[in-house]
Amino acid sequence: MSLSKLAAKSTFIALLALGLNACSGHDPVPESECGKVVSHAQKVLGAMAPSAGELMGQCKSASDSERGCVLAATKKGQLAQCL
């Protein structure tokens, strides 16, 4: 794995650790919508996005509110506040 890809994954995981800060106002999204959530997260993160499998695992373990926050995010910084 290249150093830049490792750094991107590490950055994303660190951002996920920030916790739920600004996501309480979003509509909840059920686990059954994880495919949509993962696609959106990959679009927002671009080259920094972890693998779809990793994102799917994170989505399934997230709360409905956290998934809703991810779908509402349009920038990496907003996405970082979701999980």
C-alpha cells in the first residue's frame, strides 16, 4: 500500500473518531441504505476514500443518525463531524 493511501486511510479513521458533533439535525437513515451512504461518502472523500468494503463496515456499525449525517455532508469537513 502506498504511503499516500495509508495516510488517507489513517486520516479518515482519525476523522471518524471525532464523534457525533453536528449531526443531530439530520433525518435518520436505516442500515438498509448503506449502499447509498457508501457511494455518497466515496464521492465526498474522492481519492481519500477507503475501500468500499471498509466504508460498508463502518456504515453498518454507525447509528441511523450518523448515516443521515453522512448523506447530508457535501464537504470532507462536514463528513468528519458525522462519525
